[in-house]
Amino acid sequence: MEENYTIFIENAGGMMVTRSLLEGTSKLKWIFRSESQHPDDNGWRALGDTDTEEYINVVENNVIIDFNRLATMEPAVLSIYQLPVGTDLVFHDDETGRYFTDIRTGERLRFEK
């Protein structure tokens, strides 16, 4: 599996992603931030658009990676890195652009370029 990625944020920490997202068989869809489970864990969790609850519940389908690795795959996540624990977002990539919406409010997150 490819290990090359750009370091955008020094000491960004590890995060959990689904294997389907990492391997490219799904695209980023959901990302949320939980309480850190370990000093090297930044709390971010990312799921792909084809991931089901059954898929996610299989331990082998979840992989720990450096946050920068996800940012290399989808740079839009750099805009949300500093958001707090409890953040729960849906990623969109459509004719209006690449952006996140808050799952609870439906609000589109806007970031300065």
C-alpha cells in the first residue's frame, strides 16, 4: 500500500479511516471528531460513501493513518482540522464545489481561501 504523502500539518496525529476509503474503493463522505483515545490520536474519523454499518463494525475494515495522509487524498480536510471534538460533517463534491455541511444543522461550512 502506498505510504507516500505530504506533511501539511506537523504532528497532526493519527486518525481512523475505513479501508475502502484508504484503498480508493469509496470516496470521503462522513468525517467526525471524537474524544482522543490515545495521545497520538487526534480524534478524527473518516468514512467512505459506500461504507455500511456492517462494514464499519468489522475491525479489519478500520485503519489508523496520519491525518496528513487523508489530506493528501482529499485536501479539503485541511480546512476542518482545527474544529473541535463533536464536529460531525458530510463532505460534498458536486457542481457547486467541494465543501462540508454540518450533520446536525445542515449548515454549509465556509472557509477563507
